[in-house]
Amino acid sequence: MENGVMMQYFEWNLPNDGKLWKQLREDASHLHEIGVTAIWIPPAYKADEQQDEGYATYDLYDLGEFEQKGTVRTKYGTKDELKEMIDELHKNKIAVYLDVVLNHKAGGDFTEKFMVVEVDPDQRNKALGKPYEIQGWTGYSFHGRKDKYSDFKWHYYHFSGTGFDDARKRSGIFQIQGEGKAWSDGVDGENGNYDFLLCNDIDLDHPEVVAELNRWGKWVSNELDLDGMRLDAIKHMKDQFVVQFLDTVRSERGDDFYAVGEYWNGDLERLDNYLEAVGHKVNLFDVPLHYNMFQASQEGKDYDLRNILKNTLVEHHCELAVTFVDNHDSQHGSSLESQVEDWFKPLAYGLIFMMKDGYPCLFYGDYYGVKGEKSPHTKIIDILLNARKKYAYGDQVDYFDHPSTVGFIRTGDGEHVNSGLVFLISNDEAGSKTMCLGKEHAGEVWCEITGSIPDEVTLDKEGNGEFSVDARNLAVWVKKA
């Protein structure tokens, strides 16, 4: 969708009150009005406990419908509320992407005994001893669901590893032994092989597992009328499984069924290699850009803003990059904490919303707030979303020519009245640039719409204007109506 904006509609500290689906349904028309075109919702299926965010996945088929793990609803609500919410979003022309966790399962129903080799956490291909028997929570019978939707039962041989020996009450990384058992190829090379992440690691080389997950992918996409998926933890998953899984779901839902993967790595070469391996069939979150913005916010005036887009996905694979400022993994207190400083957030959102390339993702915590405290950024984000919707069209001409003041022009197009804009950010003192919009704009008066600069700019006969930005701030200039 032209000038689309995805929104991650959750943060790590939401209350366990079962109200998120209702809240999102009631918010649908407002989200449409501000320019949100797609919503990434959290894992919507039963976790090992009600308060879990959904990543400790128990039963993929239980969308808040069955009495399991001491609850019918999930942290976010019931299945009926989930479907009503999706219907309302669709009425408001907003696509829905489900967060899909296929790397691991948690909260097994019963223990099983099986042979393992404990491996070095820092070098998973190195055994710490000989094979021995452990007892793990690897059996899944889903009593509450009673085989509805699927009669598949999970056992230890459907997993490649587990993280806890119940017999000895000790944690570790235990590689399950048996015919054909091994860590998957096509995963990140960190720690030797990063197949295992946590809990019971799903064996994506097992044919029964592949068939069941493919079946679920088609089922959930149809059951919820999904428009796409956000794939969790794909650096830990066999890359060719991801390819065939998406092919299977798209055979059911159409080739335009959207997918974005979380491959959390700041190294562009790693992401390049992954995209090549999966045939460019999935978008990726632009983690390198996030880290550039995090670094810029930490270093302040010492950061060279000319490098803000260097070695990023959006620079090298603009059509596959989902640009974001922060998310639930980078926010304070999370495992990958790297939260962009508050002073820089408006500049960062201005960058991803105003530039031509990338599919920007707005974080719930930055728009609505964290732990019930209101965000200080809501007003400026609303202004920027409106500017994206009205003015951010046409080609982009960069002015990345100064270490502390950079910007670009969007030339506008013939379809959107008065479209086109000038964007500037500064991480030090106030600055300005002479920027050329072309002779066709000669004599026009331009104004700054975020409220930081009251002065107007009149373009000369060549279409040049001297556009300014305040210290440690952003500026968005548009033609005066």
C-alpha cells in the first residue's frame, strides 16, 4: 500500500487483563484516520501461562477458546474477541499480521525420558560429555482442546533440544539424540550453531513436524483471515523451512500474503546472506538502522549523521526493509535492550516516515506509552504520520553533506495536491541548508509544520530556499496552503 505504515500494537509490559483485543477493536477507526495501514498483533495463541506475552508457546490451535493452562482467554482476550477485532480492522482498511512463533514450545503436559548430549552454550557443536538419559517436559496432549482442529501430539522426538532436565532439576542445553537428530543447518552461526534458543526447540527437519506446522499455517491464516505474518526468531530456524512454510501458506492465501522476519543481527552481510538463502521471499526488520539510531541517540553531537543510513537494509534492500525505531525487544528491561534515547525519537520517526524507502513500523510504546505511562511522543508522531499521508511522495533528493545537519527533499507527484516536502534533522546546533525544489516551485511560500520554526521561506526564481532546523530537533517544511 502506498505510504503504508505498520504498527506493532503491544509492548512488553501490558497488563494481564484480557482487554487488548477489545481495545484494538475500539481503536480501529482512529488508527485508520492517523494513517496506520497494517497492525502487527502479538502471539494470539495459548502460552504456558496466562500472563505470558505469547512467546512461550503452548498450543498454536488454542486462540483463547479452550480451558487449558488454567485459563480460556490468553493475556489479550478470547478467540471471539480476536476475530471481532480483526473484522473491525478490515472494515477500516487495516491489514492484520499475526506474530508467529514456530521455533519452540513451552509448558509441556507430561514428562518423557530420552537420551541427550549436553553441549557447550558458547559452542553448541561441542559435547560436554557422553550421551545420557534425562526427563523433560516434552509431551503435549492438549487435553482441553480434545483434538479439535488437529489430533497431532508432540513428543520428545519432535524436538531437537530442550533446556531443562526435570529429573535432576537443572538447566542446560541438551541436544536430543536419535536417528537423524542434529541441529538444523541454515541458522545463524553465533555460538557455533544458534538453532537452540529456549524451552523445547522444534525439530524443523522432522517431516511430521513440517507437515503439522504447514497445516497450522494454512488453518490459522484462513481461520483469522490474516493478511500476513511476523515470523519470530528466524535466525534460530532452518532457512529452508521458512521458505517452504511461506510457499505453503501463500498457496492457500495468495502470493501477496505478507511476511516479515525477525532476524536480530546488526550485521548487514548476515542479513544479505539470509535474504539470498530464502530467495528474498520475506521482508526483514532493519536491525542495522535501529542500531545506527541507537548509537546516534547515545553519542549526540559526536555522531556523524551522514552515516545514519550506512550499512542498513533500507540502503541496500529498500523493497525488503521494515524500518523501526524501537520494539518490545529493544525497550528498557528487554533481552536486547537498545532503546533509542527520547530526545532522538522524533528525529528517528521523522526519518523513517518521511523517506521514500522502507516500510516503517510504529511501536505501541512510543505512541501510547509503557507501563500505563503516556508517551511524550504522541503529538509529534501524529504530525509526522499526517505529513507522510499528505506530502511524502515523489523522488528523494538527499542532502547528507554535513556531520550534524542532514536532510532530503521529496519532490512530490501529480496525484497528491501540494505533495512534496523538505526534511531536516540536527544533532547539535541549529542549522540550515539551501535546498532546490526546482524552477516549477519558484515564488512559493513554504512553512514548517511541527511547530519548531515560525518563519516562512519564499523560494527564489530557481526554486531554491534556505531551510532551517533547530538544535537537536527535526523540521518538516511543506508548501503553504
